[in-house]
Amino acid sequence: MAARQIFRIIFMNQGQIYEIFARSVGQGALFGFIEVEEIVFGERTTVVVDPAEERLKSEFETVKRTYIPMHAVIRIDEVEKQGVSKISSMDGENVTQFPMPVYTPGKGSDN
């Protein structure tokens, strides 16, 4: 039996970088949003508890499906195994936000 897919989604949210893992990622029914379902978190097999992962776990505890704006997504990877979900600050020079807005309809165009 083949292993189920796991995706790592890295996105910006309120001035921070979120990294979460999910089993389903796709283009949602809402224009301009990425649909993320079945968010997964690490099992509590160790005594050491990561506060960032616990914060994410409590934030997404009751979420069945979330929609992330496309312009907030930094990267989506299909990975072989699940890693640790985390929140990082966006104070580094490694992250640049895409120009906004992503889509603008033309004024007075005939199309």
C-alpha cells in the first residue's frame, strides 16, 4: 500500500512565517486562495514539547479546512515524511512578499 502524501506549506500570517503539514492541498473554490485540508501534527512520543508547535496545534485544533491567500504562500512542497510545524518571525532578509495585488481587472477594457 502506498504511503499517503504529505505537503509542507509555508506562508505568511500577521507578520510571521507559518510552516504546517497537511495531507491535502489544492486550488479551492474561492478565487485566489489555496485550500488546505487534513492538517497534521507530530505525535507526542517525547517528553520535550515544542511551544511553537503547540501554539499551531491549538490554533488549528478545530479547523477542518483552511483557505490561505495565494499571495501569502511562500512555498508548498510534497515531502516524504512529516516534520515539525513551527512559527518563525519575519525579521530576516530571506523573505520578500510578492507585489500586490496579484490580480487587477483592467479599467475600461473590452475583454
